[in-house]
Amino acid sequence: MLGDVTSIVNKCVTCHMAKSTFKAGSYTPFARPVREKPWEDVSMDFIVALPRTQRGKDAIMVVVDRFSKMAHFIPCHKTDDAVNVADLYYREVLRLHVPLPKNELLHKDAEAKLKSMMKLHDQVKTRIEHVNEVYKRKANKNRRAKVFKEGDLVWLHLRKERFPGKRKNKLMPRAEGPYKVIQRINDNAYKIEFGDYGVHATFNVGDLSPYIDDDGLLELRTIPSQEGGDDPNVDHENLILNPDKLIELTRTQGSQMYTVGVGVLVNGGQA
């Protein structure tokens, strides 16, 4: 019975529009591969609108190494262009972390130190990959992977922060659809055939749920009720005394059969 209820609810248009929620997809670790050594892959950002210092600096350039998590905080001007930023990066970061040449002869102590550092880098890389895998298993423990193909129909969950005009009050629909999937970006992002609502047509998989055709549900709705006064005559007394003769009964016929059955039992099995 629970399966039948779940199947009907999954096909119900009203249920989807009124009870839609965000359901996170499977966790996917950062797609960028773990580097072999520090300062091969960095991220850069700026902190601006700060009080001006005595030297006229009013911003900070932040450079973070994605391998070691080491960071440089470099004072700069908010109006610095690409040339000035490149000069800052060369003077404050690149000159401190230029990799040692591999083909030149090195001192024995320096060579031993280099080998030790490379060994340490390998250990750190292995540790990062292991931690990512453990976290992935824990994060996906109670999640179900949702995969859609191009051409599939899906429901779209309307988040308040993305569709404020469509979620002004709690009585408004929480979902729209169905929409066709036109492109799979990755496991957690899909592009759908979306109307012009002023937002991008790419959505997180948590905002999408599969659309199930409700032909079967529509058929159930179109079957008329068999309750009423047009039921055929049924020999209730004979049916009670001979229960092996099974027939299909409506609720009205069942009620009549119950009344006759009580009378039969009172009379000691005499019809």
C-alpha cells in the first residue's frame, strides 16, 4: 500500500507544486586534480574598500597556494591594473617560490633536503586524496544519486533567493514544469529548456526532480464510482452460505450483504 501511495504522489502535479523541496545530489570532490608540489596552482582574490594607509594602500591582494594552503597578503591599490598586479605577483610571490632546477648539480646537503621535501610533498598529496575520498563516502551515505539524460522531463524547484517574485508567500507554487533537459554540464549541474525569467538556465541537480507521466493516475480519476442504486441483484443469503463463490461487490452491495449476514447468524444458519 505504501508503494502505491508513493507512486501516486510522485505522479501528482499538485503534490509537486505544493511540496517541492531542495534535495542535494551526490557529493563530488573538487574536480581540479591534486598537484604534485606547492605553488603550481594558486588562487587570487582582492580585499578592497579598506582604510587608506600612510603609503596610500587601500586594498590587499590575497594569493593562496592550493596545495600547502600557504597565503600571501600583499598591500596594493584598489585601482591597480593588470600590469601592476603582475608586477606585484612577481616581486612578492614568484621570486620566493621559484622551483629549483632539476638538471643542475646541487650540493649534497641541498640535494638531500630537496629529496626530503619531495617525499613530504608526496605524503601530503596522498593524505589529501585519502581525506577527500573519506569525506565523499560520508557525505553520500544518505544521498541518492540523480542522473538525467538529454531530453528527460524534470520538475524545477523554485528557490526564494533565485525566484523571489514567484515565492512571495507560502501559498504560491514551489515548483514549475515539466522542463526538458537540454545539456548535462556534470553530475551536479544541468541546463534545461527554461523560459525567459531573467536567470540562467543551468541549475543544480538538487533543484530538479524527475517528471513521471500521470496517465495511470488520470485513468483512475476517470473511473466512475460504482456506488449507488444501479447495482445488479445479488443473492446475499446464498453467497454467505457458500463463501467459495467469490464475486466483486461494491460498497453498497457489501453493506447489504453484512445486514443479511447478521440475520443469518441470528437464525442459526437458517436463511
